[in-house]
Amino acid sequence: MEKRLLRILESRRSDFAGEGVDLDLWSREAFLWTSDAQGNRYNITISTAFSDAGFYISVEGIDHPSGHPEMHQLRDPEEILSFLHYRIDQIHGKDPAEKVILPRVEVWAGSRAEALRWYRETPIPALEDLTVQQLVARGRMAEVLSYIEHIDQGGYA
């Protein structure tokens, strides 16, 4: 599986470059570097050394380290690719919640603040008890949008 992931990342190298992300691939690790709008640099490392347990992904601010890096463990290469794009978009100030999800949820949540709270904190039983934020980060935006559409049409949450 690690070779498959590395092949996928290599095939998307130009996509990452177009997003302002540098990619460096080694036999068992991948390194991605990017900066936010303020020029703060970030390093995203994917370690395939323990591929039987999944791939370990760390996201760390280089210029302003917050102590421990943000850690994730994912198994599926496509899920990892979705996570990378989501996290890179966040670093670049483009969060899908702001553009797509929150405006739809505000209608029935009552306010932007309540919609954001729901997005970050409310586990969705129909979607493995994960929050919408967790689902989006794992590349499951389509499932989230289907769930919201179901609620918009009068379905039960």
C-alpha cells in the first residue's frame, strides 16, 4: 500500500505545486511544505514506516511551533489525499465549512455560531458518530452534503 500512496502523490505533484505546496518523496516518507497568508511555514509529513497500522500524518507549524504536532492516522491512500487537500486548504485560509456547509446549516441551526458549533462538536450517529469537521477532514464531504440534504428535505437528524 505504501508504494501505491507514493505513486498517487507523485502523480499529483503538479497539482500540489499549483496550490503552492512543495513535495519531497522518499522511500518510506513524504514531506509537504506550504505557507499560510501571513508567511508562516508548515510541514506535513506522511510516514509509511508502519503501513500495517496505517499511515501516520503529522502537521506542524515551522515558524510558530505549538508544541506537539497535530497527528493523524489514516489507512486509505485516497482518504489521505482528501485529508491533505482539506488541510492545505485550511492552511491557505480556504475552509469548505465557510463556503459550503455553514450557510446551509445556519438556516436550521439559527445562527452562524450555532452552525459552527454543530460543525465542530456534534457527532453524527448516521455517520459513525464523527463530527462534520472530522468527516470533511477525512474526505467524506459528499456524505456530509447528502446528510444535510436529507435534513433540508425534512428527514430526521
